[in-house]
Amino acid sequence: MTEQAEESLGGHIGILVNNAGTCYHAPSFEVTDDQWSSVFDLNVRALWKTSLAVGAGMCRRGSGSIVNIGSMSGLIVNRPQWQPAYNASKAAVHQLTKSLAVEWAPHGVRVNALAPGSTKTEMAPVDRPDLRRHWIDDCPQQRAALPEEIAPSVVFLASDAAGFITGSILVADGGYTAV
């Protein structure tokens, strides 16, 4: 995959955005081993493998920017829609981001993460009335984000405007984790 992308982009990849995720909403005693593994395989292991494949070329060239999509769920415990595997995996994404940032900074590669809050997507049923009190009413901005409000933060972290930012987790959650 990396070789094909490099060829189609003229020889190298300058920016990588790791944006994949899956989640099971279930109390901890109901999460199966297969569900736990599938969440960690996509949310953490796939990010790890892609970062290594693309990051190797970035480190050789002495430049590059990686933006990992974490979640406010890596910072807080969602309730009442229990999702222990997702929360733990996104915390792992945040810590892996910091680890790679510190290791690869001397090679000119920046690694950051974005931790979005509740965002209106297929994966986040923000319109469910039974979750509104927890997802919307508890948020200081009293709403969920739209994907187009999250994207500019990714662009910023990937850009030269963030040239002195590495190892950071940028939280874009409407103030949810501030309270």
C-alpha cells in the first residue's frame, strides 16, 4: 500500500492521516475477546503498522507529518453507552502518538493527534434521545460537531503552521472535557 501511494504521489508521502476506528457499545462483562481484538486491531494496530510503513520514508527524508485521530474517549469515560475497548484503544492512540513524536522528532517527523468530541457521523448516534443528556447537554457548546468542523484541525496539525508542534493531542470537543 505504501509503495503504491508513494509512486502515485511522485515518490514520497509527506502527510499521513490515520483516520480509522470502530467501536462496540457494551458493558465490560459483555465485550467478547473477538470484539476487544477487532477494536484494537483497527484502532491501534493498523495505525501502528501504517505509521511504521510511512514513517520510515519520512525519517529517511528528514520530514513529514503524521496526524492520528484519537478521541475525547481516550481522555474520559463515556457514559452511559459503555465502550471500554474503544476508550482504551483511543488512549493507546494518544500515548503511541507521543511515543512516535519523541522518537521521530530528531528525524524531522512530527506526530500529533486530534481528539474529537461527539461528532455527527454514522459511528456516533448523537441524535439518540436517550443519549442527548450525556452527549449534548453535558457539552458546554450544547451540540455535537459536524465533520467539516473537525477537518480544519487535521489540516492545521498536518501543515507547516504547526511546525513546532509534535507529540500533542489537540482536543476539539466543544468544551466537553473541560468540565
